[in-house]
Amino acid sequence: MSKEVAFVGLGYIGLPTAVVLANSGVDVIGVDVKQENVERINRGEVTIVEPGLEDGLKSALESGKFRATTEMVHANAYIIAVPTPFTDDYNVDMKFIYSVAESLAPKLKGDELIILESTSPPKTTRRMAERILALRPDLIADGEPNPENKPVLYFAHCPERILPGKAMEELITNDRIIGGETEEATRRAKEIYASFCTGELLSTNAVTAEMAKLTENSFRDVNIAFANELSLICDNLGINVWELIELANHHPRVNILQPGPGVGGHCIAVDPWFIVAADPLNSRLIRTAREVNDGKPEWVVGKVAEALSGYQAGAKIATLGLAFKADIDDLRESPALNITKELADRFHEHTILAVEPNVGQLPAEFDGKDNITLTPYSQAIADADIVILLVDHQEFKGVSATQLKGKAIIDTKGLWV
């Protein structure tokens, strides 16, 4: 087992994983570029909404097994969990991975294991390794011919598979895919994950591990697209789509998912595009599913436009939820956030009452927009002429028919139907 692990990137994946790893007895140093977040973490303050994380962080700090820093350190193993956005042509933007590679390379001495956890297209781990080795020609990757007997580095890809809101549990119980560039890299990576993971550790190579994570999320995206497309068809036919799906799901071999305002989060909304970019010719179904899900927010905005046709300037529109899913504060690739922003842009003569119980202030996307305010949900519902349910947060489930009486309702989650 490696003596010390540096976890690079303390966001929605990195911080919970680093904390669980430290509480399993491993010495962990968390590295992040945001000074404010590092200071808060070292004080025991969580920077994201995740049940159980705050108690876990305090335990890790008190044990002396965990600390955070903005400075890259030397460690026996590195786990990298930084964003992997896509470019205009839907390929991976390597800037964050390369930035880590460039700060990490000078610290290496040889015999270190470098694990990429960030969701990535096939061969991204290899590209990261090539960047590091280009900066350190005195080192060599395991498995390469080594006549000069250079110090060896080991590379692996081990994608995360957790659900925000259940991260602290699923980090431990979920099966993990461990994909090394070589068998020795796989073995070393398995040692690290075995220290806290009770699920099965599934060995493969790095490129297969990368593709596996994309496949999992693309499968889910295609199934959500089917539900979202059904919702469009049912709207045109005057059918209650949630009743229809409930009836259809009584078939023993049918399990249709629920429609919504789109698909968000850094995984499902992004990963299928990486497969499309890798093989555009053969990914027609995956591309179409992405287009259906990406088009759903515009459909919601169209329904709001229809509801506004009976109002003059000054109508109040309550948008319930900004996060990409229920009961978290994660706004990444959120269709709810994008819908709310589009409404503020398109209907500037009306007031947008944005409701998100899991954040304390409007995100930067709304800077300079004077027709939108972050509003408590009870006040927003009371004041609004039009109420749009975008996220099924727990707080919204108790809204009564009396509270909604006389208002135009657009329920994208089927919570009030």
C-alpha cells in the first residue's frame, strides 16, 4: 500500500473521496487551486452539499490523516479528479488535466502511481502520461522498453461511479473499475481502492475503463431521452405522460424512466459526447439522444412563452430549482439553471423569482441581470403568476393545491400532477 496519497481536485468527487480514503487510515493530502476552499476545508467546513461529508471531514482532520493545500506535493500516489469539459466539437478539453500534469511533473522521483479519476474519452490517461513524460524525459512509463534503466512511473484510470447526495455511502459500497496502463499499475491502484471500497474491484486496462464510464452514462442518457421524447409526444396528444409511464411500467419487462426539463450534471450531460467525438459515424443513437435531451430546455421555455401570452409586462415567474438534480447544490450543466437564465434573458420585462434552497446566492451566470432574484420558495409561490417546477427538491413536495390555485403551472417533474 502506498504510504501517502495526494488527491488533486477537491470538488464534488475529490473531497468526498479524499475524506473516505483518509478515514480508512491512509495519509492523504488534498490539493486544490482555490485558496478559499482549501482554508475552509482545513477548518472543517464543507464546500459542497453532501450528507455525511462534514462529519467525515472533521474526523479526517482530527485524525491527522488529512490536510488540504494549494501547493503540489510529492506523494507515493496521485489521484486526479479535475473537470473535463468538452470543446466546441465535443472532444475533451485537456486544459485542467494538463495543468495538473505540469505542476505534478517536477515533484516526481520515480515509482509513483498516477491515477486519473476524471471522466475522460478513450486514451486520455495515455495523453496525460505522455504530457508528464515529455516534461520529465528522465522518467519512463511502466511497460516501455527501458535500456537506460530510468525510474518508472505507473498510470491508471479508475472512474468514479457515485451519485451526488449518496457519495459517502456509494464510495464505499459501489463496485469500482480499475484500469491500469499495465498489470502492475492495475495491481497498485487496486491496493489503494481496496483500503476503503467494499464493492468488487474489477480489473481491466485503462482505455476500457475510460470507455466503461462513458458507456454507463450514455446508456442512462439514451433511456432518459426516450422518456423526454415521450413527454413531447404526450403533450401534443393531450396525454398525461406520468400516468402513461406508470401504466406501461406494469409490464414485467418494461422500466421507463421519468422525463424532466433536460439532463444535467457533469457526467450524463457530457460523457455521451465523448463517444460521439471518438466515433461519429457509428454513434447515431447516442447523438440523437443527446440532441433530444439538450432540446428539452427550449421546449420548457416555449411552454412559459405560451403561459405569458395572457400577461402584460410585470408578470412574476417562479422557477423552482437551479441544481441539476434533487436535494444537492450542484449546478454543473444544469438544465434548470439554463432555463432560468434563458427566461431572464428572453422575458426581461417580467420578474424571475429563482428558488434554490441549497445555495446562498445566485450563481455568476446571473450577474448583471436585474430582473431576477433568489427568493425563498414559499414567498416565490405566493407572489408568482407562473410557477415552473424544474427540480423535485424535498422542499417542493409539500406545496398544496391551495398555494397553487389561480397560477399557471408548468410541472416538468410530475410532482404535482
